[in-house]
Amino acid sequence: MQSRQHSAESEDHGIDLAPMLDFVLNLLIFFIITTSFVKDPGVSISRAQAATAEHRANGNLLVAIRENNEIWIDRKRVDIRELRAILERLHIERPDDAAVIVADKASRAGVVAQVMDEVQMVGIKDVSIAAAPGEGG
Amino acid sequence: MRLKRHGSTEHGESSHGIDLAPMLDFVLNLLIFFIITAVFVKEFGLQVSRPGGQVQTSAAAGEGSTAIRILPGGEVFIDERIVDVRAVSANIERIHAVTPSKGVLIIADQESATGVLIQVVDQIHLGGVYDITFATGR
């Protein structure tokens, strides 16, 4: 009797970890599900404002075009001729990602058209041009 | 002595369940990793199609679609008239009312600024047309 009481006391010493573990596992699952592996271009772009800009749900593949017409993808500056190989690799890695072309206000429309062509030639069907939601006009 | 042995069997009894502590450490580490790497993209964009692309729509780039030209300086031409960028939506609305189910073809100069292009696309959307094809020319 005495020894049983002693053992019960020693078991009660620590905190019961099970509810905490449940909670932490739920948090973990939430973050795993919501995590999206965005291909950040790594440069800051001043977007044009557009009132009708829509939220691109899985626009994870970002191609940036700077004001000096440099193309940046995945934190690297690339030439228009090597863009297709990179896009192909990224498209194979994550086929469901939509592409968003983040073009600077002052960049040339010709470069945007070229990049859009490359993206579509790789087989990415969902392409859009990024804009900041706002007043527009 | 006997009491001590008894105590040791009691100790064995108390470790019936799995020890959760190392698993909890591991799970917490995973959790921290995912919290740190979580990036919530909030990218807003406008969808336009390209001629010859797979998402090419029938009306746009076809015959009878409204053509809007953007010159290198940022001037916008509709029906051979210079139109202010802010007046594009009104013009599109008018044309759309006369000939509905027609797409809009934007022919932007290679040298024109993307900002003007986005403004024009926005204005066309405001005018009620979402079937937009974007081509470049000189």
C-alpha cells in the first residue's frame, strides 16, 4: 500500500504531455498544409495599380521584370534565353503552380510579351500580370 | 531490500506508455521549421492571353475584335483615335454595347511601358470585357 502510493506520486510529478502534443500536432498539420513553396524573385518591383486585380490563388511561380528589363526568377537574374529551361524545371517540380509575371511599371511591354510566351510554351496555362490592388485609372 | 525490489517493479510499471518527450521535441522542431518557412503569397494580378497561346480564346485576336493600340509614348488608340487612358473604359463600354461577345486585342508597342498596359487592361475590365489578348507590334 505504501509503495503503491509512492509510485502514484512519482507518476504525477511531470505534466501530462498528451494534450499539448495533440495541440502541437494540429498546429504542425496546419502549417504543413498552408505552406506553399513560393519561388520568390528576390527583387522589389513597383507594380502598377489596377482596380480590377484579382487575388491569384496559387500564383507561386513569380517572374519579375525590373524597370531596366532584367528578368529575375528564384532570386537569380536570368537571360531571356535561359528562362525556358528554368521554367521547365520549376514546372516539373510543381505542376499546379500558376505563373505571375511581376513587371515593373516602367518595364517594356515587349519583354513582358516574351516572358509570357516562354511561360506558355513550357505548358503553364495560368499566367497573369501582377498589379497592385487599388485605385487604378 | 525486498521493499527496494518492489519499488523497482513499480518503476517498470510506470513506464508502461511510450515516452512522449523525444517525439514532442521532434514535432516542435518540425513545427518551428514550417512556421519559419511559411510564406503567404498575396499576389494580385490580371489575366490576359497571348495569341498562339494554349489559353487563346476564340473571340479575341480573331476577326471583329476591338483593337487597342498602345504607342511607345503611352498614347492609346481606339478606332484610330487617341483616347485618354482613363477614358478607355467608357469607350470599351460603348463598343461592347454595340457588339457584345467581342474580345479586345491590345497591340502594344515593344517599347511601351508595362504600367500603361496594365492601366489599359484594368480599364477594359472596368468596361466589362474580360476576354483580352495581348500582342506586341511596332
